[in-house]
Amino acid sequence: MKVKVDFDVCEGHGTCVDACPEVFQIGDEDDVVRILDEEPSDPDVQEKARRAEGVCPVGAIEISE
């Protein structure tokens, strides 16, 4: 699994962080989403990352296998 964020589309809503804090984080000073783990190997974290992809209100997250 590979996690990508289209930063041109991302608006920093933070729903991805709520869904999967193991993979996503929002900067304290700039409200920009950061990817903490681009290739999570834990199945539970992978499922949470897929959930984050689904709840992103602007569709900025892309998960590929």
C-alpha cells in the first residue's frame, strides 16, 4: 500500500488525521497535512488509511496497492 496526498487539492480539514493518526498529521503552525508513513504495513493501519481516503471531503488522498 502507498499513501499519497494531493497537496494542491488538500484544504487541511483534518478528517484524515481523525481517521488515521498513525499515517496523517497536521502541522501545528501551518495546518498542512503531513504523511507520517507512506507505506504502512500493519493491516489495521491500512484499513484506517483507506477509511481516511473515503472521508476526505475534497478527495485529496489516494491509496494504491
